[in-house]
Amino acid sequence: MNLYTLAAVATETEAPVNEFGFWKAMEEGGPVAWSILAVMVIMSVGSFYILFTKYFEQNKVMRQYKGVRQSFWRASSLKEGATKLEKNSAWRQLADDAVTAQEHHTKMHGAGDEIHFVEEELAHSQNTINQSLSGGLSFLASVGATAPFIGLLGTVIGIYRALINIGIEGSASIDKVAGPVGEALIMTAIGLLVAVPAVLAFNWLQSRNRRIDALMTDFSNSIVAYIGSNGTIKPSLTSASTTATSAGAKGKPASAAKPAGTTGNPATTAGGATASMKK
């Protein structure tokens, strides 16, 4: 009889239920955990916003460079070529500054540093564009550097609370420390999840900015060579492969084909682009 009674009592007695999970861990952490989570969310949203906006901005600049090669150098002057570029673009800004520098350049004959003045003006314009393209990247660098430590702050607080629970209960039972320790691990994981994408985005966007800077340097050097030669030296508009193909289609030797409007041997501009002498 006693055995049946004990069995009934054991059946009616419900085992204690321990709840675990992300939200339970956050509730265990209290206001500090929620505050750290809010900071992490802001950092993550800001990082992805900068990543996508800068990506589209860089793509626009690279796409506009094709217009530089196709229309700008076909114009008879720098001023005419600038009007063929898209307004409010990096290449239009360089072209407009080049036109202004060219006008000042014509007033400085005999000074001995006319070309140096043009180079300095274009370098200043290029630096301004680079600063615009780099805007926001410092935020990515800051997130990548600080997010793990902010997560570590949550980890330290979680471990501290776990130790307090152990001291109060007098025993290190898993049900007493699992919540605070889980909160601590979650904060560490969130810090890493925020920091790693920010660092990768920063490095990737920086590499694309360096590519754009190289294109702008080549463009600026070509403009300097054009101004210094009074319009004689300008980049070739037809590649060697295209010339060979067109020559073969007409039944002529590839070596006899030349870009339209050019004579003599090809020269090389300061930017490294193939140029032709015009008469």
C-alpha cells in the first residue's frame, strides 16, 4: 500500500522545468544584455548599409569610366569632352578641373612650372574624390575592431552573474549557471558575427577604391600629357586586337591598319596608355 502511495505521489509531482534559449538568456542578462544587443544590432545594420551603398557607388564610377574611353577622348578639346560626361560624376569633376587648370596654364607661359600646376590641380581633385569614396569605411573599421570587445563585455557580465549564483546557492549545479553562462556565450558569438562581416567588407571596398584610384591616376596622367603636348598626345581609341580583326576582315595586313586620324609611330602618355601623334 505504501508503495502504491509513493508511486502515485511521484507521478503527481512534476519535475522542475528549466527553460533555455536565446530569449531566456537575454532575460537572464537583464538591461545590460539588452543594451549590448541593441548596440550590436545598430553596428550590424550600419555596416551592411555602408557595404551596399558604397558597392553601388563604386559600380557607378567604374561604369562611367567606359564613357570616358568612348566619348571623352573623341572630342576635339577638353572642354567639349567634359560636356559629354555625366554630371556630378568623378570623371566629370576631374575633367572640369582639368579645363580650369588648362585655362590657367595658358596664362603661365614662361613661369617654368605650368605642367606642375596642372598636375597639382588634378591631384587635389583626385584626393577629394578618394575621400568621398572612402566615406563610411572608417565606421566599418571601427565596428570590426570594437564589436568583439563589446561582446566580451557581455561575456564578462554573464560569467560574473554565474559566479554570483554559485555563491548564493552554495553549489555549482547546471540549472543555476546554465542561463548566465549561455548569455555570456551568446554575447561573444554576436560580437564575432558583427565584426567579421565588417572587416571583410572594409578590406573588399578598400581594394575596389584602390582600383578606381588607379583608373583616375591614368586618366589624370593622360590629361597632363594632352595639355603638355597642346593636344598632340592622347590615348588610342582602338585596341590592337580590334585593329587586327578589322584589318583581317578587309583583307589587309594587320600591321597596315591604324586608328583613324593618327599618323606616325605611337607614343606613350605619362599614364601608360598608348597614344598617337596628331597633326
